[in-house]
Amino acid sequence: MNNKDQLFGDKKIPFRQMAKKTLRYLKPEIWKFLLALLFIVVNVALDIVLPLILSEVTNALSTENIANTSFYYILLLAFGYLGLTLINQVFLYFESMILQKAGQRIVYRLRMEVFEHIENMSLNQFNIMPVGSLVTRVASYTANMSNLFTNTFVNVLRNILTIVGVYSAMIFISSYLSLLLLAFIAVVFIASLVFGYIVRKLFRKEREYISDVNTYLNENLSTMKIIQIFNQEAKKDKDFVYKNNRLRRARYNVVLAFGFYRPFISLLYLLAVAVTFRFGIDQGLNAGEIVAFYLFLSRLFNPVQNLADQFNEIQRASSASERLFNLLDVQPEVLDAPNAIDAQHFEGRIEFKHVWFAYERDNWILKDVSFVIEPKTTVAFVGATGAGKTTILSLLVRNYEPQKGQILIDGIDISTIKIEALRKKIGQMLQDVFLFSGTIKSNITLNDDSYKDEEIMEAVEYVNATKFVSSLEKGIYEEVIERGENFSNGQRQLLSFARTVLVKPEILILDEATASIDTETEVLIQDSLQKMKSIGTMLIVAHRLSTIQHADQIICLQNGEIVERGNHQELLRNKGYYYKLYLLQFS
């Protein structure tokens, strides 16, 4: 099975392995679950005692016994029944609180583990798995597991103990009638097994369709602007109707299965009650014993019916758990080496040695690429779309790993450096700037409270964003709406520059950072770039050749290979690949 199948949760996990993985989360809370189990035993015992008290009351008030029955005896039984009922409810309350708290702690740890695991996944893996599917797993599937720990497991145990205890009491009253009713219990059990087998498949299909709908919503809501520009509302509506109808039919099939099952169990219960009264009288049971048998019967059928529902809750949670564990089993493609080192300081010398890279097997994006970038110099990469420019930058920060060759910084192979330490020393400014909901300050500092306002304003001034920020009513405390839509492309880019400068990186990466900004803002950014050259080694990818004319070295890429290199004037004199690009832009 390929990696994509695993990511989408199509891999079947054996029951024993599933149980082992689940118990790992249960172990830290085991003592709380054992205490809850003690409370459950008490509840079950009281559920058996209470009908026996009502049986005694019925016998005491029967025609042949009422004359010899003391009023105070009946009063004692009534207060005893009330007292035991209150005690039962108190135990139920504490049991519920213990389980809910333990269950929520388990799910909190699980949700954090899943989220941190997703954070460590590689970009290539995110390209395989839709964001909507990941959101469903973190939010919905962990909620299903919460229900499994706080309700389902415990109620299954309660119902099993109740069935055993109640049936034992029924045998004590009348073994003949108990054996007769055993046939009804067997039918209920078989019906529950068949029902469970059917709904297991239905729930699996429902989960698949829910994930599909969430993925579709996430993708289309985030691109609504494009949908409206190209008048695609009707088509998208039609696609969503199809997916929504498919989910509705899957859910309807689940409801239909329950619609057949529950009335069938109710019919069996009514038949069992009729048999109880009919054969109970024939067996010579007194009124109290028949009442006790009737009460026990309801206590017996309800757990059996609940067991079927809980069995299917287990199936639902099992399906969700399977998809969660499949995700957790997918190992990130880029990991720290066992003896990875911390990067204390970079001089900034970068070397690519015979690097080959492909996103898909044998479809090489980079082919035997080698070059050296000296410290504190600026190097630009130019070439057509797909030539491998952005890939080079992604390999440098270890978003991906090359299949062949080495990448060195200051003579150290970056695969031996801790990923966190490596990225901390490299500042990246991308074409697509993402701003989070919050304030300008929180976006520049990324919610790092260790930075003072003076430091933030210094970074803002350094990238020529002072005029823009100062014009805002609240300055750096101005609110940023989702994705920073209340600012222009140029303003967002200036904020991303300030975000990068603030952390004082030793290597700077600009990937099409000036591709979609106006001329006035480009002038500000060009001036910022001149200042940034003093920070450290700078790597630039740009289609606008005006942005890179002052670079110390320009590397031209074509079809994943270096075809030309030199500074601006040298490349123009050579009249090669770069010269042709220059003529296309400036002729």
C-alpha cells in the first residue's frame, strides 16, 4: 500500500494493534477508570436491590398479607427505596465526573499529539493530503474518541455487569422462567451482531463522505474570490449538491438500519413481558415475584439494546481511530538525524554539490546542480517556470531532501543540522504572504512576547514600512482580518520583510517577493533589499530582472540544469540565455 493510501486512512489496522494503540492513551488515567469501575459495581448492585424492595412492597400489600403488614414496615421499605435511589444517583454523578475529566485529558493529549505530528510532516505530504481531511481528523475524530473513553467503554462494562447480575437474580426467582426468556435474549444478541455488522460498513462510508465534504468546503470557501470572478457558483453548487446528497444517503442508510432494529427489539420486549405474566402465574409465582421479574426484564432488555448501540459507537470510534492512527503512523519525510547538531552561527557560505531532486520518481526537477555562494553575497536565480528555482530554496531549508548530492552551509552538510536550528538562522520572504488574524504586532512577532515595541518599530523602519504603519489609527496594534485582506499586497509584503528582519537571520531567502506589488512599493522594497544585504547571504528568485541587476552572481536555470552564471553585465555581454530574458522584458 502506498503512502497516499496511508494518509487517507485506507489502511486496515488489526484489532489487536488498534487495542494496543488505544490503551496507550488510557494508561495514564487507569486509576481514575478503576475508581469509576468501583462506582459502576455499586450502581449495578443497587439496580438489582431496588426491584427486590418493590417486590417485597408488592407482597406486603397483597390481599392475603395486607392485614398482617405493619404501616411502619411499608414506610421503612419506602424510605429505604428512596435512600438507595439517592445514593445510586450520587454514585452516578461522581462516576460521570471522574470519567469526563479523565476522558477529556486523554483526548487533549491525543489532539495535541495529532496536531504536533501534522506540524512535523513534510510539504510533499501536505500536497497529498487535503487540508479539510486533516481538520476533520484533528477536530471530529478526536471527539469520537472522547466519547469512546468517557461513555462507550464504561457503559459497555456497566451493561455487561447489569445483564449478568440481573439474570442471576431472575434465575434465583424462577430458573424455569429465566431459561424460557433466554431464547428472547439470544434473539436480541444475534440481531445485535447482524445489526453491528451492517452499520459498521455504513459508518465507514459515512466517515469517508464527511471527510470529502469538509475537504470540498475548505478548498472552495478559501477560493471563493476565484469562483465568483469566473462565475463558477452554479457549477460548484452542483458539485456540492452531489457530495451533500451522497452524505445524506449514507446517513439515511444508518438511520434506516436503526429504524428497523429498535422497533424489532421493542417487539421482543413486549413479547417477553407477555410470557413473563403468562408463565409466571402458571409457575405459581406470587405478585411480588412477578413484579420483580417484570422490573428485572426491563433492566435486562435495556442493557442488551444499549449494548448494540454502544457496539456501533465503538465501530464509529474505531473507524475514526483507525484514520487517526493511520495519520500518526505516517512518518515525516524530513527528520532530524540521530546525532543532529545545533547551528550556533552561520558565516553564510552555501554549496550545492551534484544535487538531484524529483518530487515524483525519475521526474527530475534538478539535475546534477552544483554551485557555491560566498558569505555576505547576493545570488539570484532566474529561469522559466518549472526550471527549479524555488526547489533550490526549499531544499536549502529542508522542506524536502535531495535524492542525490549534498547541500553544505559553512562546510557542514545540512542533513546533520537540526531542522529547527537550521530554519531559525534562515529568514524567508515569499510571494504569497500569509497574515494571521490578530494585530500587526502579533504578525510581525508571531506572538513572541519577548520582543519590545521599540524593536518591532526598528524592524518596521528598516524595511521602509514606517509611513504605512504610522498612518494606521492604532499603529502596530491595528487589527488584521483573516489572511490580511484589509491590506494591499505591497503592505503585506513589507510586514513579511519586517517579520524576517526582526529575528536577525544570517541567510535571507526571497522567493518572488516582489512579483505582485505596485511600482511605488517596489521602490521601497528595493531600498530595503539594499539594506538587507548587510545582514547576511541573500538568495533571490525573481522574474523581474530589475530586482536582481545588482546581485553579485546570477545563476540561470533551464530544465533543472544550470546553463549560465555571472553578474548582470557579464551575462549581457555573453548574449546567452540571460540576454534573451533581458530583451524580452526591456525591449
